[in-house]
Amino acid sequence: MKRLLPRLLFGVLCIASIFGHVIGNWQIPLLTLLDNYSYDVRTRAFMPDTLDERIVIVDIDEKSLGELGRWPWNRKVMSDLIRQLTDEYRVAVIGFDIVFAERDDSSGLPVLESLASGEFRNNVEFRRAVEAQRPLLDYDRIFAETLRERPTVLGFHFSERPGGSPGSALPPPQQFPAPLPAGQFPSWPGYGGNLAAFQEAAASGGHFNPKIDNDGIIRRVPLLAENDGKYYPALSLAMLQLLVGQGELHPYVPAPGEPVEAIDVIGLRGMVRLPVDGDGCALIPYRGREGSFPYVSAADVLAGRADFEQLFGRIVLIGTSAPGLKDLRATPVGGSYPGVETHANLLAGALDGSVKEKPYYMLAAEIVALILAGGILALSLPFMSPLRGTLLTLGIFGILVAANFALWQVHVVMPIASATLAILMIYVFNAAWGFFWESNAKRQFTALFGQYVPPELVDEMAKNPEEYSMEGRNADMSVLFSDVRNFTTISEGLPPRELSALMNEYLGAMTLIIQKHRGTLDKYIGDAIMAFWGAPVANPLHAREAVMTALEMQRRLRSLGETFAAKGWPVLKIGIGINSGTMTVGDMGSSVRKSYTVMGDAVNLGARLEGITKEYGVGIAVGEKTRDACPDIVFRELDKVRVKGKASAVSIYEPLGTTESVTPERMEELANWSQALTRYREQSWAAAETILRDLQRKAPDDMLYRVYLERIAHLRELPPGNSEWDEGVTSFNTKQAR
């Protein structure tokens, strides 16, 4: 029981901490994020994704701008648009997702009036002409007269800056039989409204301020907003008032002192109820992604080309989709969603009765779900087997999800994140704790080898830890040594901090490549890297993995060069030596310090090969056994060498890539090089030199050809005897040629 106590305590603490978030004692940002995400998932999963033809977007699109000129259009054009919609197409109501905040002087009337009162004030005929044209040129008056007696709703916006825009006005505020609860509905001190003459002439007005959640997503709209102690409806709500016939707003309060739960819109044509949350906002019932409502070009309406049936009796929202004018918002159904469609979605949901509600009793339901689901798991999982515990967890979570979706279908939103997080945390903790006790030996084993081998090999080894140990043994393996060339010069030219940053970035990139190819990192020796393949996990392809690692290291180094150059660091060059053979591997050292490493002649040769790469101007050199173990890789023979401490000569090679990756031109060059090397070893200097000069002409940067041309020149001056030739073997009498 003592062993189970931490698991029981964790479950209780988990439920208590989430409970505090639910009742508002503190905030857990992750829970808010999960709640928003789960709401968005449900919205996308259950939205009808159909076209709602009851609401039409009259679009100020690119076509309209092309025909009528750039925005803003003069008020005469907007007047004609309203007349066309109401008089010709007989739409039910028009809402403007546009603010008319400034005077329209585009007709030139102010200029004519200035002339009539100025230099032409004595010209009676000119003044009469101006007066005669005034009714035709006063576009603002024409627009105001057009708005009057027509079902139009002008949009406006609230702002944090106190006061209103010059000359603007708000629509008449809403009247309620009783005061609204203080603080439930959002309040703004300022507004950007329409010119007073327009707002007075229009049937109504509504704000288009959304409620933007902390993650930047628009899920809600404040149905009412407060300014200077007065309340004003949202654009969609104001349009709904016109649709139901002189609709009045009646807040629904379930009990005295409780917050408003819904706004009832009661008019001559019926009643519509819109639920609101604790912030006075209505959840937008998105129908689908962008284009859930038909769009009609404003130019087609003005020209009479629009389909009469598409507009007759419809609800119209006037907005814009033209580039530079389009109002895009982040929503659960799209990151660049037209703002005008948010109004359309809320209006459509109000007409359908599909606006989701989150009633006050959902808080109690959320708490019950949290305590029941979390409590059952917290008290049960410590005593159950992993399989039964998993089945119980899935069953409880399934019931929670099913209940949540059932409520969603009746337009009730129940938060699911709190219970889900409790279920997840309790299950994961119990599973992890059980794993801790059941696999303690495995984790100790992982700690033993984890510093050497990549995680995927540790996982593989941990499945059968008894098969592996750090005791010394002989094995057929491959070893890789790499070293930065001219590192002393580089280190002297950089400040210590920059040198440290450069080496960390370089060693980090190279180590990832070694681990990617299942290599065991032996050690860093300053700027050098030592790694091996074939232990602790046997790998029959150890030679190939080592060669592919070296090729990728050289490729990665070239891309790092661009990054280093941008930082003002020197471009690095490295030499890599690889050799395969029988090696002794194990945990070696003293009682003070030990290391899991490899030893033997094959290892020493690998180190020598790395050191002599620069003698041939190549990035990689490998031994014969490595080359023989990689039949699908193309190699170029570099030389036969005799290194210090070895009596016999060995052939060394440079890997060029897999057979599929090496081009035909490169293969032809390789064939010519092999022929030149054969002629060289036969002491056919002239034939070898001819081929080498042709190769050098085609690849002037290849140092290998220059090395052999210099050798031939030297051998012509001092011809070797037959006993001295030894098939052109090159001897290196130092341990390393770094």
C-alpha cells in the first residue's frame, strides 16, 4: 500500500488543481487552450458545410472596382446600389459591413459653393446654376434620403479611444424594462460611427466588434455592447430586429440577480431567442468554410445583371473581397475568414435556432464530470493491471465524449478539457509509475549505454538487456575518426566564446548524423570525433553505415559552411578515416575513469587513414576491408600505403557515393583514373602522365591528380630500381599526418 500512496496522492492533487481552474480560483492556460481547441474540433466536425441562400453577400470585388473605379465610391453610387437592391430586387433587409464616417465631396459641390460665395458672388446666373445643381451634386444628402424609409442597418465599431469620430453618431440605444447586470456585457469608451445624417436616416445600426479569444480566434460576438451607460446591438442582432418586424430586445434572466442567459428578439413576425454566455456573447454557429453564403458582385447589381431569384426577399450584407479591402479574421473554420461572413453565420444561426448555448448549470456538469471521471481513475488505476487500467480509461473517456457530442447536437456546449486533462494526467502518471517499478533494471541499463548509442538502439537493447554487457570482447566492427584541418589556426583567430559556439554547432551536427546511422559515439578529442559501428548492438552492415555516415558528414559540413560564413566564422574542412576489422570493444580504463571504447590494429589504421587524407586532398579515406564490405558503394582507389607500425601495405580508397548516385561522367572519370593508376604502377610514366593531364584538365581542383603528376616528375629525375619500386607503395613514417 505504501508503494501505491504516491499514485493516489497524485490523482487527488491533479483533480484539486483542475477544480480550482474550473471554479475560477486560478488559471491553467493549457486548459483554456484545450477547451478552445476541442470547441473548434466539434465546430468543424458537425458544421453542415452547405450553402445558405437566405443570406447574400453583395460583394465589392475586383470586378466592381474595375467597372466603377477605386474604393471608396461616391455616395451617389452607393445610393444607386441601395435603390437597386430594395426597389428592383426587393431584398428584405440590407446590412453594411462598412462605415460611412466621412463627407463625400467628390461631386465638386464644395468647390462650386466656394466660387459662388467668392469671386463669382456677383454673378447671379452662376449662383442660380449652383443652387439648381445642388440637389444633384449633394451626394451625402442623396445617400441619406435613400437610406430613409428603407430597411437598412449601418455598421459601426467601438474602440478603446474615448469619444466618437468627428461628425459621427451612434444609433438610438436599446431600451430595456429593467437594468442589465453590471459588467456582463463588454464596454468601450469610444466609437467610430457613421455620419449623423446617415445614421438618423437608416432604420438601425449595429456594431461589428467580435470577441477575440486569447489565441486570436473569433468564436463569439457580443450581442450587446455598452458605451457611456447605453447599450447597442451587434450588426446581426440589429438586422434580426428588422426581420422580425420592429423587434424589441428582452433579456432573459432565469432568476433575480442572475446573469442574462439569452436575448429574446420579439417583433410583429414572431420571436427569436439568442443565448449568451457570461461575457454577454453569442457563439457563432459557423456553417462551413469560406463561401457558405452566395456572393453577388456589386457591379452586377448596379447594372441589373444579377439574378432576380437569387436576391428577391433575401437578407443582404454588403462587404468587400477586393485585395487590400478584404476584412479577414482567424476563426475555427479558417485562418483567413471573411469578416462579413461572421455576421452572416450568426444571423443564419439565429434564424435556424442553432446558436450554441453554454448555460450556467454547465459549470456544475463540468465539475461532476471532473470528480467522477478523475476520482474513479485515481482510486482504481493503482490497483489494476496495465491492460485493465487502459480499458477502464478508454471506457470513461468514451462515455465523456459521447455525452459531450450528444449535448452538442441539442446546441449545448459542455467544456470537455478539464475532465479530459484529469483522465490523461492520472492515466499517464500511473502508467509511468508502473513502468518505473517494473522496468527499473532496464532503465539502469539504458543509463549505462545511453551516453554512447542513439536512443533507438538503447530501446532495442532494453528489450533484452541480458544479451548485452560492457565486458571486453572481440568483434568484427568499423571505426571512424574525423578531425578538423588547421584547427590551431582557426582557434587562434576566434575569440573563445565564438570558438566554443562554432565547435558546439559543428560537433552537434556531426553527432546527429552518427546517431542517425546507428553509430556509437566513442569520444570527442578536442575537435576530433571517434565513433564505431557493430557494438554494443551487432550490425552486419557496420562498414556501410560508417561510410554513409562519412558521406553525409561531408555534405552537412558544406551546408554548415554557408551558416558559418554568414556569422563571420571560418569555413571548416575535415578529414575522415574509416577502417573495418576485428577490434576489442568494452569498458576500459581505471577505477578513476572508464570509457566504452575500441582498441586494436584495425582501430589504429583507421586513425592513420584520417591523418593522411590531406596528403591526397580528399575528405574520406577507407581501408580495404571497409571497401570490400560495401558492394553498392563506388570507391576510387587512392594508393597503396604502409603506415608506421605496419609491415605490410594496404590499399586505401575514397568513397564517391552509392552506385545509383554516381553519374555516368563520374564513372568514366573513375575508369580513366584506374587506367592511369595501373600505368603508374607499371612505371609507364608517359602513358600515366597523358591520362592524368587529361583528368586534371577536366577536374582542375582535384588534388589527387596533381599529387601523382608530381610523383611522376620526381620519379623521372630519380628513377627507382626494381627492388625499390614495390608497386609504388607510399610509406608514412609518422603516426598521424594531421
